Amino acid sequence: MTNALDREAVAASHNPLGFDGIEYIEFATSKPQALGGVLERMGFRLIAHHRSREVELYRQGRMNIIVNAQAADVPRTVQPTERPVLSAFAVRVRDADAAFRRAQELGAWEIPVRARAMELNIPAIHGVGESLIYFVDRHDEFSIYDVDFRTIPGVDPHPPSLGGMHFFGIVQYVGADRTADWVEFYAQIFGFAPLPDSVRFGILPKGLLLQSPCRTFYLQLIEPEEPARYAPAEEHLQRVGFGTPDVLATVGILKSRGVEFLASERVHASDRGALTTASLGSVMFELVHDVPAPSAPPR
Amino acid sequence: MIFSDFGMDTASLAGALELKLAAVRRAGFSQVMIAASDVVGHPSGVDAGVRAVRESGLRVTGLEMLRDFEGLDGRLHAYKVDVAKSMLEVCGWLGGRRLLVEASTSTHAEADADAIARDLRMLALLAIPLGIRIAYKGMSWSRTAKDFSAAGEIVFRANCPNLGLAIDAFDVLASGVALDDLDAIDPEQIFLVQLSDYMWQDVRSTEEQTATATHFRVFPGEGAHSEGLADFITRLDAIGYCGDYSFDVYNDDYLQMPPEKVAARAQRAAEWLGETVLRRALPIPNMERLRPAAPG
């Protein structure tokens, strides 16, 4: 009896929100078509337009990307500019409202409802810089996109993923000596846990890795290099990482679609990972060798 | 001597914010502690107050003062969270990296250590996205933390990387807290040290101490406890503290004097401290990163 309770307590403390991966990632830009072109080369398809706002939904496999060109109407959120910005990510949880309330009690900043890209009442908190973090539940039962979006006629709403790509992680740039603060933030609110330095993914062995409590998603916190430590800290979400079981094969597929990869002495495609060159001044994607667990196969 | 370790406090000076900042700068200081009322009470509005600070070229030591935050329940707690969020936002606009928080004196505050730690932890988490650290200061007439030692225990219990201590020399001098207690404090946990002296040899009652603290403080070197102050700073230096020193001098007389005159007194105090007390060697270059970055 006591042991069973203990085990439950351990499970609850390990994943207090029932965190279950990433529902979508959002970019903000005033040039949504240009970013759409970049996403399409990466294998995403435009599948739906928002019913009332300048917001589009791209998808491949289980990955959803929202492109938001709507002007922001609250402070501390991204104002769309030509240079696309990673403006939000949405975490799947057991009970979004409960997760949102808990986050507020712990010390998260809530966002007024009208400020968000979606009209559904999706609760959100402030993340790093001007970015937001949404809480989404019931992702198994119905699609949150059905309410807000109009599917484009004749388009396959479930395009397959290229090379088995799936959301793997997000790289976040943090200020000097700020890693511990952000570890605390993600650990407290979401149950992320720092990984030891010996665990490394991809080809850029920098920063600190945080693992989601569902162990399928990672945040990589990177502090400025030594000479830049005195510059004013610009903290932001920098790039998205896609997992793929065969990095070099996926690189091949993407190259044939016009995607360019960094090929320097220090950073070049290998079976561990690869990094695209920057498009539109700021958008780059990382590929990381990762075979998803059999319980969650990419569609 | 590293003059840049010392800063003034806008609450020590009379006049418009721009004039206070100019006086601080002319006296050779490179940093200033900002009293929130100086910014939000700017006659041309908050934005103008923020602009004045950012254009002054001075580094913001921190924003003060959040009071009576911890240990409250229900509606009172929610109200104070709103106040705290507003202060954190102002601090962020200024490019400040620290919010100074005084241990609660509210009779409504419960003294349960876990509740206090939980509230401070929440405050610290609120401050993380804004890049702000919380400097928590014990005071002898507080209900929740009566000195830096008690505040240190709460900070330890709350265990949040951006939550640390502010230590006020006045509270150490006036309450006779044993300096040996400093040895138990991790210097990395000290986010700010405030310096001031006062004229009387002795303060007898809590009432007298409160009145002295809020009206009759003077700059280091001007008061009756130069020796005690010197011991205090030497001790901090010995345990490895290498952060900022702010002059938190609240004195009704100074508020009736031109800010330049008061700033000149602060300048003498910084020189006295640097030359007589600290005789600090030049810092090792890598130690610079322990100092807060310049405002953005």
C-alpha cells in the first residue's frame, strides 16, 4: 500500500502535468508566404487557413507548425516582422486548465486570451523573451485546429513526414550565467530534468540539455560565447530540431528539395545530425539522429 | 580602489529624477539604485521616467522596494502578486537586474517558514523570464526574517537560483548581529550589500531603530560606527563577496539639500571606503562575469 502510494508520488513528481510531447510550434512573421516556402522545402504542407486571422497551419507527420502574421496586441509578445521569429510552442498535457493554474501559482505570467493566434481558449504563459508557451489537452479526442481553421479543399490534411521527421527539441539562447534560472523555470513548471553533460545529441556539443518528463522532447540552453558575455542579453528561442532515424538519408531527401546544409570543418552533416543554413535571415533547422519509441510512431 | 563597486540610491536625493541621475553621474558613480516611486511618479509619466534612467548612462543596481510580500493568504496574496509583477515589469523596462525585497512587517503575514519560502520562490520564478534576481533583506522589525541570518535560512529553504540576499549594514550595526554569522553565508548568495551609518551611538527600542532607519541615516564615514562598518565590509571581502555596494541613505536633512551636495558626500564615502577600508586589488578579469551585466 505504502509502496504503491510512493510509486504514484514518484510518477506524479516526475511528470506533474502529464506532459506528452509538443502539439505545435509557432513562428511569427509579416511575410508568411516566404516562410511557407522554407517550410515546404522542409517537407511541410500548408493544410489550413485560420477562419478570421492571418494565421496558417502547416503539417507533416505528427508535426504542426503555425505561421502567425497577425499583429500582436499585448506587450512582451512577438510583433511579426520580415525576419521570422520562433514565437511559441504548445505542450500537450493531461488537463490544460489545471496545468495553467498550477503554473500561475508557481509564478508563471499568464497571457490575456485575445492575444493568441488561436481563438479557442488555449491557456498560455510567457516563456523566454517575447515567446509564449501554450497548454493543450484533449489532443487525442479532437483536433484543436478544427475549430479555428478551414482546411484547404483537396489538400491531404495528414501529409506523411519526410524521413520520419518528428519534433525533437528547441534550442534556446540564454544570457550569461542564466542557465540555472531557466533550468529552474522549466523544471518547476513542466517537470523538465537536466541531462548530464555526457549525454549529447546532434552535432553541436554546446549548452545544457533538458529532457521533457515524457522523454521525447528536449530543450537546449546555450549561453553566449566568452567574447559576447558582456553584450546585452538577448534571450530567445533560436531553432527547432527534428528527430530522424537516418540523418544522412533525410539530408539527401531535403537537399533534393533545395534545402542547404552547413558544411564547414566544424559543423557538417553526419549520422549524428545536421544543420541547415539560415533562411530569411534567421530560420534554421537542425536534424538529430533519433528513433522514436514504438508507442508513438510517426504517422 | 574600484569606485564602480559603489552606487547611490535615488531615495537619498531631492528633486526631479533627471537631476538626481545627473548628480549621481557627476559625482563619478556609474551605478544607481532606483526607487520605484521616482520612475512611476515622473511628472511626464512612466515612459519618461524609464527613458531618463536609460539615457543617464548609469547602470541600474536594482529597483526598490517590494514590501510585505510574503506570508499572505488569499486576496492579500493575490494583491501583492499583482504589485510584485508591476514592479518586476518596471525593473525590466529600466534594464535592471535586481529587485530588492524587504522581509515582511505586515501583521497579516504568517511566520510559517514553508509558506514564506513558497511565496519567495514564486516571486523568484516570476522574475526569471525578465532576467531579474530577487534580493531578499531581513530587518530587525520584520515578522518573517529579522536579520540576514534568518533571511539566509529562508533563501536556502526556497532554493531558487535567482533568489538571494540583500544585506543592509544598518541592520547589522543597529541590531548587533554577530559578524561571525556572515561566515555561514555563501558569498554567491549575496546579491546586494547596502551601506549606511547613523549618528547615535546606540538605538534602544525598535521604534527608535525604525525612525533612525527611515530618517536619520548618513553615508559611511560620516556616522558614529565607522569602525563597525569597516569590520563588516572587511568581513564581506574576506568571505569572497565581490558584488555591488549601494548607499541606502535615507535622511530627511539630505532631502532638503541640493542633490549635488549630497552626491558629493556620497563620493567622499566611496573614496573613504575604497582607500581606507577595502584597499581592493584590481579584480581578476574572469571575476568580472560575477558582476551583473550592463543594462541593455
